[in-house]
Amino acid sequence: MKHFKSISEMHREYGLAPPENPLISLHKCNNSCSLGAREFTGDFYLIGFKKLQSGIIMYGRTKYDQENGSMYFFKPRQVIEFKDLSFEEDGFLIYVHEDFLNGSPLHQDIKKYTYFDYETNEALHLSPREEEIVWDLYRKIETEYNNNPDEYSRDIMLTHIDSILKYAQRFYKRQFINRTELSGKTTSKFTKALTDYFEKGGLQQQGLPTVNFMADKLNVSPRYLSDMLKQETGKTAIELIHINLITEAKHLLKTADQSIAEIAYALGFENLPYFSRLFKKEVGISPNQFKKHELN
């Protein structure tokens, strides 16, 4: 698999004109936008917008959701593949080398945008008004990119890139709400999958369920699952797993004729101190204190 350490190297590989800046590249897609059929990785972020008519975009070896008017986001060293893309309308690609962010607030802030870790069926689908906002910001970046560079150029481009990312965060929240209405609450599906895991002996056979395991059950990425749950409940996937485990632990402490160590093991905990710390964090008292209180 080809890995590009620089944006210039990628341009040379695919016969593109050299970028105006070696650390950032803009590429407008007029009906087609293919960089070959093979997979590649790079030391850069990629922000893209497209209305795809046909073709395949692969992200982490999963197909991206191919609805019209979609944005997608890749971070450095993720596997990317564009294959035989044909667009209904113009799209764009923005490549930003990670070194372009050095010394700027965005170097750290970009890590908080969890949609860079989203995968299959999780592209951002824009409304017509949202498309206008994104295109307006792209054109501002493009204007600055094509101007003669000065000491303000980088900061101005980074400001507009940061705005795109902030708007994407806002638009994803809107999408979470809209898709909840269409497909049902993620929380109820998550709780059902967790209950099934408990009732079918998953705790005893496989141990504590992980966020990755639950995300796989619901056919979403771990980041997307946690963000959806946070939107619906105010709690992340791991927090909800812990809450459900402690609820089950309280039930067993009240009813089961077992020691605390046996209950912890039955719930998939191999480390008793970890179980005790988690229980106290959620309930406010230790499992021993809880059990004694219930017995009295």
C-alpha cells in the first residue's frame, strides 16, 4: 500500500500540478475526482464534499455511505481509496498536512472532532442551506490559497478550515436528531443488545462488553455510537455499559447467595478492586456496604 509523507509526493504520483503550498492542497472535482483505484495512506487530514453519482469511497476498508450531498473526514494514516468516482455536481477535497497545524490552536482542537473516527454509513449529509455554508468557506480558503502568500495566509486558511470543522460538528448534531426520528433511538437498541448479552451468558463466556463490541453489534463505529448516545442520554457508551453493569450488580447483591468476589466474576470482572472502585463511583458506597445495608 502506498504511503505519502507529503502532499507534493501524492500530487506527483497522480500527475497533478504541484500544490501552491506544500502543506495544504485544494482539489475541486468537476464531475470526476479519482486518484486511482489503489489504497493509500498519508500524513495529512482530508476533508471532502461530494454528490456522488457512482463509484466507491473506502474508509478504513468499509464503504462510505453514498447518499448525495455528503461530507467525509479522514485523519493521518487512515486507509483511503477512491475508485471510479463520478459526481452529479462539483465537489472538493482539502488536504491538510499535519505539520501545517503545528503551533496553531487547531493542532490540538482537531483531535476533539470525533467524526474523523466515524466509519461505515456515517458520512455527514448536508441540507441545501448547509451546503451553501460549506461551499462559502471553501471558496474563502481557495481565494487565500491562490493569493500571493504573506504572514497572514496560513492563519486565515486555518481559521476557515476550523470553521468548516465546527459547522460539521453542528450539522452532525442535527443529523443525529433527524436520524433518531427515522430509525429509532440508538439508546433503546444499545440497551437491548446489552441485555441480550447479559441474558445469553456473554459476561461469563466473554467478559465485560467493550464499546467496540457493542458498536459492532449495532453496525456503527465506536466513536459514532458514543456520540449518538451522548446526544440522546448525556452519557457515552462506556458510561452506559458501566451503569447497566452496576444495575445488575445491585440486583445480585440483593438477591444472590454469593460473595462479592463471586458476583464480580459472574459479571465479567477479573479484577475485584476494579469492580469495587467502579461500584463505589456509581453508587456512592462500596459493594460491602451496599450488601450489609440491604441485609439489614
